[in-house]
Amino acid sequence: MKEKENQRSLHHNQKNLVNVTMKLFAKSTAYVILLLLSYTLGYLSSTTSYSYTPPQPLTDDGPAIVPANQLDNFRVTTRCADSLPSQLVRQTIVDRIFNATSPYANFPPPHVSQLLRTKRVKGWGSYGGVFERLIKKVRPRVVVEVGTFLGASALHMANLTRQLGLETQILCVDDFRGWPGFRDKFKDIHMINGDVLLYYQFMQNVIYFNATDTVLPLPYSSGSALMKLCEWGVVGDLIEIDAGHDFNSAWADINRAWRILRPGGVIFGHDYFTAADNRGVRRAVNLFAKINGLQVQTDGQHWVIDSTVNV
Ligand SMILES: C[S@@+](CC[C@H](N)C(=O)[O-])C[C@H]1O[C@@H](n2cnc3c(N)ncnc32)[C@H](O)[C@@H]1O
Ligand SMILES: *[C@@H]1O[C@H](CO)[C@@H](O)[C@H](O)[C@H]1NC(C)=O
Ligand SMILES: *[C@@H]1O[C@H](CO)[C@@H](O)[C@H](O)[C@H]1NC(C)=O
Ligand SMILES: *[C@@H]1O[C@H](CO)[C@@H](O)[C@H](O)[C@H]1NC(C)=O
């Protein structure tokens, strides 16, 4: 009797098991079919809307080719503020960065006055004809220079704008650190507790050349300074890029600077032909121009992109 009952219950259990398995099977078959279906549909739709383009190597000479479906990576969604009238630019920067006091006031501070030279300027290609040609062409009211060092190119531009009777502000973006070890070649630039006095010597040079009304430093990294200018609506009619010469630095500086270029303005930079970082500047400039449909011109050692000229 007990045995029979056991058997029956066993039989019952087996039946249950079969039932459950059947249901499970039906369910999982549905899953498999659904999966196959969605995969096929996805595959079909994806092959119709994208065509695969193999990545192209970046070459030294030709502009790079970027597959259209990879351009999304370069998208920036923040917007710059409406552009400030150029006559408000200087005061805006003095207010926002220098607590409303000219950085040249009470210069030099006592702890550096003995350590500065009356004038100490050294640049690279800072007197090239490109400066005069572009300043005559653009007649800029605001120039943004990214990479200033001791001020050679900035003071040259101040001379040129003054000669043309333009009332130009030249904003000098530089962290005024140079680069680690730059004092191997500039031993006369002093250092206090590891703080190089590049900023103070630059200020001294601006004062020496009577250019304090024209030239204003923005002593910060190019990334943070350019982002703030965008946020404050400061735009440049002419922008010069001459800071880091590796691809990543040049790429970031050009892209950030482009956002604060006044429509119709010109952006240009040094060392298009330099071997630094396997022609990092050139690769960055070419890639940028390619993506934005712009034309790269060269002038001496400089590259020039005129925002009014499209390819
Ligand atoms: C080649 S020098 C500029 C020379 C200057 N345009 C001239 O012709 O006289 C490069 C300058 O870029 C600055 N620099 C490099 N990377 C920077 C960064 N990320 N932010 C701010 N300044 C930077 C250095 O401090 C250095 O003074
Ligand atoms: C900014 O300027 C105001 C007014 O001149 C002054 O009271 C204040 O101490 C200054 N702040 C700093 C951080 O220098
Ligand atoms: C600016 O021009 C003056 C006179 O033309 C010249 O003496 C001076 O060296 C120039 N300064 C720079 C920084 O080019
Ligand atoms: C700066 O201005 C002073 C006073 O007007 C003048 O004596 C000096 O020659 C000027 N310096 C330069 C480099 O132009």
C-alpha cells in the first residue's frame, strides 16, 4: 500500500517535472526565437544605416580622414556666452581675474625686484612677417595669444597695432612656468623656492616697452583660461597658438581657441614644420581643418586658418 502510494507520488512528480520542462522549453524557445529575430533585425538595420570604414593612418603630409560615424567623439555641447563688446574685454578680465586691480600696479614686488633684468626678451620666430600681414589684414581689436613666454611675439604685435593706430588688447595666456628644466637654457631667470620668475620677467618686459595698456596676462593653463574666456564671452579677432607643441596640447588648444574666435577671424600658430612629437602641431592642425572643412595656409614657419575660407 505504502509502496503503491510512493509509486503514484513518484509518477505524479515525474508528470510535474515533464510539465515544468515543457513549459520551460516553450518559454526558452520563445526567448531563442526572439533573440534570433532581434539580432537579425539589428544586424539588417545596422548594415543599412552604417557602412564600415576602416581606420585610416595619420600621415605627416596628407590630411587625416575621419569616418563620419566617429565624429561624435569630438562633440562639445556647452555654449560660450554671447560675445562681449571688445571695449569691455580688458575691464572684464581685470575684474574677474585680478580683483579689479591692474596686475601692473605696484610692480615689482620687493621680493623679486633685485632678481629681474631691465629687459630680457627671447622668442622663436616671434618677428616673422606673418604677424604684420595678419594684423594689417584683420585689424584686430582683441588678440588672444596662447603661449607667451617672455613676451617677444606679444610685444611685437603690440608694436604693430600701435603703429597702425589700433586700440588693441592683447591677452596673453600662459602659465608662465615654461617647461620643466627650461632654466638649463635660461639660467638668468631666477627661481624662488622652485617658483620660476618667468611671469615677473614678462611683466617687467611689458613695462619696459610701455605696453601695459595693450598687453594683459592670463597666468593660467591654456585649458582653464580658454574655457573661462568662452564662459565670459571674450572673443578674439586674431588668435595665435604657440604653447605645447605635442599633438595633444596643440589639438586641445586649437579646438578650445576656435570656440572663442570671432566669426570671420583668423587663427594661426607657430611650428607647423617642427619635428616635436613627430610633427604633432601639423597633425593637429590638419586633422582640425579636415573635420571642419577649413583650409590650412602656411606663412613662413606658421600655419594660418582664416575662418572665412572653406575648402
Ligand atoms: C614657445 S613658448 C611661446 C613663445 C612666444 N609665443 C614667443 O614667440 O615669444 C611656449 C610657452 O607656452 C607655455 N605653455 C606650454 N604649455 C602650456 C599650457 N598648457 N598652458 C599654458 N601655457 C603653456 C610655456 O609656459 C611657454 O612660455
Ligand atoms: C579685493 O579688492 C578689495 C577692494 O579693493 C579688497 O578689499 C580685497 O581685500 C581684495 N581681495 C583680495 C583677495 O585681494
Ligand atoms: C618695437 O618698436 C620699437 C621702435 O620701432 C623698437 O625699438 C622695439 O625694439 C620694438 N619692440 C619689440 C618688442 O619688437
Ligand atoms: C617708453 O616711454 C618712455 C617715456 O615716454 C620713453 O622714454 C621710452 O623710450 C619708451 N620706451 C620704449 C621701449 O618705447
